[in-house]
Amino acid sequence: MKDAMMVLKETSRTFYIPINRLVPGLKEAVASAYLCMRAIDEIEDHESIADELKIELLRGVQHILTEQGGAGEIERYLAPHREVLPEVSWRLQEWAELCPDTVSEVVFRYTSKMAGQMADWVERSWSIRTVEDLDAYTYSVAGMVGEMLSEIWHWYDGTQTDPLKAVAFGRGLQAVNILRNRDEDLKRGVDFFPEGWSSKEMIQYTRNNLKLGDAYNEELNGGPALEFCKIPLKLAHATLNLIAAGGNKLTRQAVMKLVNSLT
């Protein structure tokens, strides 16, 4: 677990903070879930891996988790590509095995589903032309994370959540990332904005989803689920406001100030 948290801190300070604050048991489950999904996300986004290999690796992970019901063959499957994959990706099996047995089915199911849908988007060259395409993409890479977290909250203490708001919570966080990474995405030939959209329309799309994310948080009624979700949501709102004002990325000092105001 200590090693997992070190890798988590290197890959995402935003999620390291709330995950590190979770209680034992739930901490392992959410850390496992985040690292598994980050592992396949890094494959989808990798700048030097050919699309054909991305599809092969993502579909391979999907097959292992679905057909074998566990992660036992993933390390061997990814081993030939260890030199090109980031650490968080080639250690995917370790992150999966970190999850408590009583909730591992949830993490495996969603990781498999996400890997398959990510492979579909690579095949489509991330072609987004309509709002429906954008909704589908943001669901594939983030909305289902909200669904997965909701199942984990229910596993831990019976917390009930609205699935549509859970999806919007994840979708809103992803939309912030799309805005923040706009220039980099265009340089690599990927445009996540629907045809005819400018930053104005994307900002409004993001605000609409974050508003539903706020409603999702309000229904959590305290406890560890709320303690976790309120931090990335607060940071997402602050980043969106900064982008709308012409900025891009919160400073580390600003991040810590916002986190301290919540904790």
C-alpha cells in the first residue's frame, strides 16, 4: 500500500490527497480503483505507442479481467512492453490485487469496461463531432468512474447515490481536463470539442455537469464518500473559474489553500 501511494502521488496529487485521507479498507479499494484506471488511461494517451498496439493492449486487459475474472495474467501479458509503458501501467496487476476481495469484482468490472471503450475510441481516432459524441467519450473515460465510486461507497457503508449525478460528477472533472489540455490535444491532432464549439460552449457544458456533481455531493450526507468527493470537485470548480478568466492551471499553493479550507 505504501508503494501504491507513492506512485499515486507521482501520477495525481489531486486524487492523492483525498485517497490518502480515507479510512483503512476503503482507502485500499479506492486507491486500487484509481490506479487501475490511471494505468489504462496512460496506455490510451501514450504519445509514442502506435494506435494498433494501444488497441491490442487495452483489449487484452479487457479480456483478462472479463474472461478470467481476475488480474492474474496481466503482468505477464504486459511484460513484453514494459520498457515503453509507464510504471503505473505495467504494474496494473499489483494495483488490482491491492483491492479488498469483497469489492474487487466492482473494480475489475469497471476497469475491463473502460479498457474496452478506450480501445473503441482509439479505433475511432477520438472523433468527436456532436454533443452526443462528447457525452459518450466523457462517460467512457470518467463518467463510469463516478458509477464505480458509487458502488464502492455502497459496498463500504450502504451509501445510496443517484447514478446520473454520479456520471455527471466524473464527466465534469473530465471536461475540466479537456479545457485545460486543449492546446496539447490539438498539437497531437485530437479535438475533443464538438464541431462549431468554442471554449464558451465547453465551459458551459462543464459548468452544467459540475452543477450536477454538486448535487451528487450534497446527497452523500457526510461520511468518507463526501470527504473524498468534495476535494476534486472544489478543485475542478476553481480550475474552471480560472480557465474562464483566461488562466489554465492552479498553482500548488492555490491547491493546498483550497484543500485546507475543506479539511
